Amino acid sequence: MKHGKLPDWNGGVPSAPEALVVANSFAMFDNRLVLVESVSAELRITQPREIALYGRAFDVLANQAVTGETARELIRKALDMRSRRSRT
């Protein structure tokens, strides 16, 4: 699922530099399936124990994220820093 949408989650931006970073993207479909996309393959995870691991990872990522005006401000600061670095 390359361009999926999570109906109950509006996305977010990691709020701290030490935030958990996921090397591969994944999409969860209820408690029945997780699709993991890597550079060379797509994995279909169906074992409940493994699905629970992805559920916990998602919770950590969601708790690190900021949304709305806080996310916009974080992005503005990052763009500002990038702009200053490119001028030097």
C-alpha cells in the first residue's frame, strides 16, 4: 500500500531530534495484516504476535508526532535553519 490513508489518524511530524526513525514503512490493517515495504520486497505479516509488535511501534511513533500549528512551527524552524545553512 504505497499511498494509503489512515482514517483515524491525521499524521504528524516527529517532535524531537532523538525520535525513533523507521527504516521501512509499514501499513496496518486492523489486527489482521501488516504490510512492510522495504527496498527489495513487500512483507505480509499475519501472525498476531508480530502484528502486536508493529502496533507498539506505531503507538511510539504516534506519541512522538506533533500535529497542527505545532507541526507547522517545527517545519518553519527546520526550513529557517536550512535557509541559514545554505547562505553560509
